Amino acid sequence: MAILIDGKKVAADILADASEKTKELKAQGKEVSLAVIIVGNNPASRVYVNNKEKDCANCGIRSIEYALDENTTQEELEALINKLNNDDSVDGILCQLPLPKHLDEKIVIESISPDKDVDAFHPINTGKIMSGDYNLLPCTPAGVMELLKAYDIDATGKHCVVIGRSNIVGKPMAMLLLHKNGTVSICHSRTKDLAEMTKQADILVVAIGKAKFVTGDMVKEGAVVIDVGMDRDENGKLCGDVDFDSVEPKASYITPVPGGVGPMTRAILMQNAVTAAKISLSKKVVK
Ligand code: NAP
């Protein structure tokens, strides 16, 4: 039987730490603040934004919501981001994705100041991941690394197989495992004989977006299995990309869905807001 990796517990510890650091910064006269931009009426985006604002409130972080109309123009959105970039009282800026189709997400991401980019999607921040010299990391892969750390799972010398090569999850995930001295393989939809690859994994990170895709026969005995997926099964129930029932008996450690990676993504966002505030404070000292 695998040890269940408790994302809720690890996330709670990270949130407690973020709260503590927020208090410390406040004592130094620095209120941690996060601007949250939402454009249009996407119901899923509204839920995500509400959760992020709730997390901010719980950590003592000031969140300022900018709810923009569905028909907001590219120029209007960029003008708002530019204003927030130049506002010293705003530490972090988050623009909830996806944006309505008429808006160019890439340009929007690139218009956020890298120092305030709490999602760490800006090309400067993604580039820094390559060199290993970073302040802000994308929330989900950073959350996975925190889970491994919390359970003393060392990637050194291990074959780490990441399924998925998105800019948000798969690619940065692979790079972070590499920085921890893993031997990393990245798989994707064009990988030939995926099971042959996954069966070699000591640490398997799955970020595909297909419900229960990875089954027990694809996993090595004793593997650590991290399920990033957030999908719905045939009954509409939340599940991951890993078929938990067939994989769990073979794994040494496994993340459940829900309660694994999901809470970590939320917690790391708060950690990133605190980091952004520290960056802002350090700049003030230099001035
Ligand atoms: P994405 O951008 O759609 O990327 C999916 C990746 O999976 C792609 O690289 C794709 O390959 C690969 N893939 C698709 N079908 C495959 C197959 N049959 N065999 C091998 N690889 C395949 O998705 P994402 O944003 O990375 O998210 C992945 C999953 O994680 C989703 O379920 C998402 O909801 C979840 N997620 C969860 C959290 C969280 O907090 N828990 C955060 C972010 C994302 P190609 O590149 O070749 O197309």
C-alpha cells in the first residue's frame, strides 16, 4: 500500500508560513498586496478568483480585485496592468486565464512586470527557471517540489518521468526535477510507447488532462506517483489523470485527487505574493 501524500496538510503549513511572513512584513511597514484581474464572466474563473481572494484574506494579504467587462479591449487591459506595474502599493499582479478570445494572452502575460508576476508565466521568469536562478516559480510545479520535500523524497539520481509539456506545468516541472539532480524524461502526445517510458519512472509526474489515463500496468513497483490532473470521471466526480485504484497498490507514494497537488497550487500563490512583496521592499531599500 502506498503512502498517501497529504497535499492539504503540506499546503496548510505553507499558508501558515505565508501568514507569518505577511505579519513580519507588516511589522516592517510593508502590507503584502495582490491585484487580481478577471475579465468577463467565465464561471470557473470566478470560482478560482474567489478562492484566491479567500486565501489572501486568510493569510492577511490585501487582495484588490479588478473585475473587467467581457468586452474590455487589449489596450484597456494593458493600461490597467501598466498602472499596477507602476503602483508601489501593489506587490503581485495576477490576471486570471483564460481571457476572452479577442484578447492576446501572450502579450498580456508579457506586460506584467516580472517582479510582480506571481504566476511566474512571464518569459523572464520562465527563462530563469532554466538557469536555476529564480525568485518566483509557477505555482503547480513548485507545489509538487514542496510535496516531495515534505515527504523527504529525493530526486537525486532517480529517473523522473513527466507526462505533459505545457509551459505552465510539464516543462517547468521537468526543469525543477533536473535542478534536484533527477534524470528527467519528458513525455507528450507524440511519445512512442508511453508505457515503456512510464514503467521506468522512479518518480512519475502526470499532467495530461485525461481522466484516469495512467493505469497500474504503466507504473513500476515502488514508484512515487504525483497526479497533477484535475478531471471529471464518467459520473462527473473530480478525479486525476491517474487511475488511483490500479496505481495505488504498486506505488510507494501517491497524491490523491482531490487533496494532493490542487491545494499546493493555491498555497504557493500566497508564498509567491509574499516573495513579490519582499522583492518590492528590497527595491525600496536600494532606492
Ligand atoms: P495542457 O496544456 O493541455 O497539456 C497537456 C499535456 O499533456 C500536453 O503536453 C500534451 O501533449 C500531453 N498529452 C495529452 N494527451 C496525451 C497522451 N495521450 N499521451 C501523452 N501525453 C499527452 O494541460 P496542463 O495545463 O499542463 O494541465 C494538465 C492537467 O493538469 C489538467 O488536468 C489540468 O486541469 C491539471 N492542472 C492542475 C493543476 C492543479 O492545481 N492541480 C494546475 C494546473 C493544471 P502535447 O504537448 O503533445 O499536446
